[in-house]
Amino acid sequence: NMRRGFRQIMDLLEDTGDLVRIKREVDPKFEMSAIMKKLEAENKAFIFENIKNADMPAVGGLFTSMSRIGLIFNENSSEEFTLDDAGQKVIAAIENPTPTTEVDTGPIKDIVLTGDQVDLRKLPVPTFFELDTGPFITAAVGIFRKPEGHLNVGFYRVLIVDRNHVLINASGLSDLRKSYDWYRENDKKMSIAMVLGAPPWLLMAAASKSPDDVSELEVAGSIAGSSLQMVRCEHSDLLVPADAEMVIETVVDLHEMVSNTMGEFGAQYGTELAPLSEVTAITKRQDAMFYTLMAGRAKEHNTLGYLTIYGLAKSIEDKIKESIPFVKQVTIHFDTRIGPLMHVVISIAKESDDQPEQVIREAFNTNIGFFDLSWMAKRVIIVDEDVDTTNMDDVEWATWTRIGRAEKIHLFPDFVTWEIDRSALPDKTSVRVGIDATKDMDYVDDLVKPIIPGIDDIDLKDYLD
């Protein structure tokens, strides 16, 4: 039961015609991202072989869909592999982590660059959008030690500042943000290793965010079915995967905070402050390839993002069902076509016209750990049992066919919002919307959905030769 690594997935995609090789010289500023965006629309993975001023090729587009993530585990890209399959693999791995193994060396140490040999400007890093501060590394997994000493792993966007300085951005939700604060307050030296072309199971684990007492590295080992082999960094006590494509070792100056802007996954610009980091070493494979993810509202970015939200979504669904007995189904829609926040659809077995508003209020006030659901949910929609909560087209149909009274639309102006919600007002609030898309009790019989009896039992294959 072989798991496919970074390079094996590329080989497989090339065999199936899903990898495009671009031999023509490409400018990393805007031209590269424009091509990446167009290739993504065709669901193609890519390798840029000739990027202006760069000394290595760039690859990406490997995981534009869940079925592509399935390539890690199955023979071919069967459409059967779903978010549930991926999420369940991660949850099983979190419940049963596999300790890492430290080894003396690996392909990641083929080439070691230090001092004046370090030049980040030779990397094929795209400048994605018109108003971005500069070139951003998007697909690196950052490894650092949390205050208590455990290694932590996550995705962080990285701006290249000059030959040997970067900014590693930490979102408000991340362990990295908390660690930055701790290292600063305690005046301790902090190192971060940015890993590019990490094994795919580590990408899955890093995207998924493990509980505090479980290492993402050990989760990755369980997803892969064998212990992750790690080697020590050149200039710190950090450990990195022995067979990644490249590692950028940095030391962070927590007293020098620098602003930077980038187009984010909600298709808005986000400006953040991050500490300046000095690059002390770059280690890489002999024939290293640079892994890059299309920034902004992009397929591969979103596929990994869905994993982040999977475990959280499951626990939210369970909590809402537990607290309200007449709730039937809960689905969380997390799709950047409808912005960076969640849209929660809840079906109920309705007995009175007051129930939907009650459910809307309870849902927004559901505690999900550090905060209430209102912090990251923009809209809660209540529907009847005849509506499929997983199908946004069906939900939209219910919304616009079952609302007559204005009172069925509820507005909440005073909820504090996640920083990714760039429409927020200066006091950090932005509007939340509750929609009662259920049939009013007086009109239940007038708003029946036309259905075909027995349609669910019909399999077309039985009728075709």
C-alpha cells in the first residue's frame, strides 16, 4: 500500500497528461501567476523550466482537487476520494500519532548554502497580484519550537525582502503568532525553518492543525504509514524532513516588525505585520524543484484550506445537533466564491414559526473553543427537511422561494469578526446575517417541492447497455 511522495505524484500527473511543462522563459512578476491561474482553470499541474533570473524550476497545481489528494493513497485519480476521506485520514492519524525518526542526513543536505552563498532572489518566486508588496513564497511549511519545546508545523506566507531576509506572516489563529509573542516577551532567540516540497502527508497534517499535545510531524507519519525521517538544521536545533526539496533556515528579529500586503484566499488584499527574519542557510536537493501555490482565491490553496476547517466543521455540526433536538442536518459551506467566512446551513423539523430565529441565535452563539461561531460564520440559513443542506443551489432556491415576510431576515451588527474578514469596521465588527428560509406554518401546503417518487432508487446503469 504505497504512499506517493511529492515527486511520484508529479510523475503520475505527467503520465496522465495532467502536468504541463513550460519551456519558454517566464517573468516571475505577474506573468508566472497569470499562467498559473489559467492552468488552474484547466486543472493542470505545471512545471516552469525557465524562469527569468532563477536557478531552479518551479512546480505546482498538484492538489487542485480532493481527487488529486487521493493520488497520495490510491492507484489513480478516481473521483471517489472526497474531503471526508481526507479528513478521516487526518483524524485517525491525530488519534494515533507515529513518532518521528532522526537520521544523520538525507537528500535535503545535498547542497548547503551559507553566508554570501545565500541569495533568495535566485528562487523562482512569483509576485502574484498588482498591489502585493513583492514576491511571496506560498507553499512553504514552517517548523519552529513552541515555548514548551515541541516542534510545531503550519503554513505561513513568506515575503522575500532582499538577498537574505524574509517576513514570515502568522495569522491571529496560529500557534506561530502566540510563539512570536512569547519569544519577544521573554527575549529568547527564535529560529524558523521553512520547508519547500515537503512530503504531501506533511502538507495534509500542517493544513489540518493538530491539538496542542500532538505534533503535526507525528500525524504526518501516521497518514504516510511510516515514521517521518527528520534531519537537524545547520544553525538551530530544529528538525526538518530528510527528503524535502529545500529548506530555508531563519533567525527571527522580534523587535523589527514590518508591514506587508498580499492578495488572500477570500480574494481581498490583506495587510499584516511580521518580524524580519534573517536567512542563515539554504539546504536543498541536488536537482531541487521550487513548490509554489497560486495565491488568493485558488483551487490548490482552497483544497488545503478545506482540510483546515474539516475537523472544526465536524465539531460545530455535532455541537449544534446536541443543543437543539429538532435540528436534522448541519452543513458548513466554506467556499471562497462566497467570501472568506463560513456559511452554515441547518435543516429543522419545524413545528412553529419562532423556531428558525431561535436556531439562528443559538448557532451564532455556539462556542467553538477560543470564540463563538459568529467570529467566523457570516450567515446562518435555516431550511426545511426537504432541502439538501449540502447543495448550495438547493439552499439558494429555498431562500428565494420561501421568504415572504421581511422579519425572516435577521441582521446582527455587533459581532466581532476574524481578521480575514477585510470588510470589518474599525471596531473589528462586521454584519452577520440569519435567514429563515423555511415554509411559514400557514403556507406549508402551498410551498411543496415537486419530487419524483422513487427517484433515489433508480440507477441509470440498470437501463443502459
